[in-house]
Amino acid sequence: MRPLNILCFLLGDRSKASSRVRGYWMAEELEKQGVQCRIIAGSSPKNLLQCLSFLLGYDIVFFQKDCSKWHVFLMKIANALGKKTLYDLDDAPSRINSPITLQNARKMMSNASAVIVGSQALLDYVRKNQPNSFLLPTSIKLENYVAVEKAAPRAPVCLGWIGNGAHYANDLIEILSDPMRILGSQQRVQFKIVGA
């Protein structure tokens, strides 16, 4: 029996946090289990054509977050060819997205065989468009971190967020200001935003 193979169409290369963690790292773990993965990173016209040319040779086509009219088209072609299609979201569509982008995101969700999301809030949002949705929280590689035996007395707790785009900074401040105020009244807290 031949191994399962997956064509991964990612938003960006390894320098993009969500593509690294929800694409490259997952593909590496799947390959350890005998699954063959091919990654196409970015949405250039060349990459879109390359993805189209590879569709026949793969069992599953994994789309990460992108939702242009070309991604919708590729997903429809993949479905017509009998491929399973997965759509991955680790961020909710933002208030900066255009109505066309939001419409295309809904099409990607509803046309996918299944949708994978990074949080419970996203799962609740996505299930309105695709009942076949699953929570797969964004994770880290533990080998990239060293555990600290014991923090210095009264050292601040450091909370962090990593992502791309300055537009997230205001959302984070709005969402986290009340919880951080409450936490800060009980414990010294340091908050680091990386990439925004």
C-alpha cells in the first residue's frame, strides 16, 4: 500500500510564524509517520500554477489561511478531482479584511472537506460555514525551549504573542487590557508582542 501524500499550500515560507508552525512543523511530524508531504509556499502566480499541476498526484490538498478567488478555484478543482481538501485557520478574519476576502474565506470553509482551526472561538465561528471542523491548537516544539528551574522571587511573569502584522497590536490591546489589569494587580506581568 502506498503512503498517504499531502500537498501543502502554505501562506508563506518558514519566516512566517503561522506557516512555520501550522505547516512546516506539522509536515515534518507527518513525514516521521510515513506520510509524504510537498510544500508550496506563497501565492505567486507561479506557485498557484504549480499547485494546479500537482493536484493529480496527491490524496489531500491542505490550504493554509489564504482565500483569494484563485484559492477558491484551486479547491473546487481539487474537489472535482476527488481529492480531500483541508482548510486551516489560526486567525479569525480581521476587521481589515475586505467583504470579498470574507466571502472567499466562507467559500473556502464551506467547500473544504474539513476545516482545522487553532482555537475554540475559531471553531465556533467556522462551524457556521463547515460543520466538519476540528480544533488543532497551535503548538510549540518543546525542544526549542529550556525550562527554568525556579524564577527569581517576584520576577514578573512574561506573557507573549507572536504574529505578523501591526494591525494585530490594537486587537490584542483591546482584548487583553482588562485581563492584564486584573492579573497585574495580583502579580508583576511583562507582556511581549513579537512581529506586530
